[in-house]
Amino acid sequence: MEQPHASNTPQDNKSQETPPRKPNRSIYLLPNLFTTSALFSGFYAIIAAMNGHFISACIAIFISMVLDSLDGRVARMTNTQSAFGAEYDSLADMVSFGVAPALVAFTWTLDNLGKLGWIAAFIYVAGAALRLARFNVQIGSVDKKYFVGLPSPAAAALVTGMVWVGSEYHVLTTAYSFWAALLVAAAGILMVSNVSYYSFKTIDLKGKVPVMTLMIIALVFAVIAYQPAAVLWGIFLIYGFSGPALYLRKLRRKFN
């Protein structure tokens, strides 16, 4: 009787199996570099506010907004998207657009209200955390044309824009503490609401536009450069109110 060939034994078959690959622990540098820069700007804003430099703190948060808008676009352009990058971006957003604006507003004026002040700040922080968590869960399942709830960068711009304008024009903080708390809490509630906000993701940046359009954009940049605090806050106030206005418009159509 012939003996089985050695190569057919189970032990040899095991040895011929390809060893399992180790998980790739490397990350893409370029998009995560933008995310880290945005995180640093948010952290710097907290430090600046703690030292009473509120204008610098507000500018840092707006810089963080610009960097945050670039990291995703850079990842898509360079095909370096990853699950790690998405999670890291959310954590950085929580610091830059959740914790930092609340602490800046609290240090600037909300501390004058005692418990009411930190409650308003906490409502904002909780709203930002819930907004980011819901956004991550709803990716790919909602209409790209609209955001569900106020985006956290826009909410941060509402809060820090108020502080920037107040610091720029030397507003007496104690006189406006209650209204500031109302705005901070409202921004937190709008983030977790079902109010729709236009996302601007459907704008075709590669398409042709009239020369006059570029001229209008240049004029907008010139106006922003002339009075950045007031103009930027005004823009985000309009955007913040656009969601409830659109919601009320839909309700009116529904019942008419």
C-alpha cells in the first residue's frame, strides 16, 4: 500500500497557508495635518480666552473653521479618506466648535450670570456633541443639499462672532449677559433640532460663471476685510435664522 505523499498531510497544508496580515496602523499625513491644525486653533482659543484675549480667541476659532473645511476636501482630492480621519475630525470639531466657543462665551460674559451662565454654556456643549454624533450616524442617509440641524461650525461662528463684536466695540458685558446666554443656548438647541439648513454642497465649483460673479465675490471679501467682526457675525446670524425661517415656510405650505 502506498503511503500518502508528505505534501498532502494536514501539517504541510497549514504551513503553506498565507500568514494573516497585520492591520495597517499608518495614517494619511496631509488631511490629518489640516485636522490637527484646526484642533490646535480651537485649543489656542481656549487658552487665549482664559487670559482675556477674546479677539484672538475668536479669530482662532474662525481659522479653525477654514481649516476644518479644507481637511475633507483635501482628503477627497488626494484620495486619502479613511475611517481614522473621520473620527479624528469629529473629535477635533468637538474641541474647536463645541468646548472652545462655550468657554470663550462663558469667560467673556456668561460667568456674570452664575448658574444660569454655565447651564447655557453646557446646553451648547451638549448640543455640539449630540450634533456631531448624529451627523456621523446619518452620513450617506440624508439629502446632501441640506444639513439636519445647525452645523457646529456655524453655531461656533454665531457664539464667537457675538464675543468678537462685543470685544471689538467694547460692549459692556454685564448689560448683555442674559441675551448672550440666550443666544448660546439657542445655538445649542438648533444644532440638535430637525431644522434644515442649506449645505452649499451642490454648488458646482468647476462650472463656468459670469465675470460679474467674481466681481461680487471680490466685493464681499473687501467688505469682510473692512469690518470682519460685524460682517462675519451678520452673515452667520442670517444663516442661523434661515433654518427656522425655512421650517416655518414649510409648515405654512403644509397647512395652507
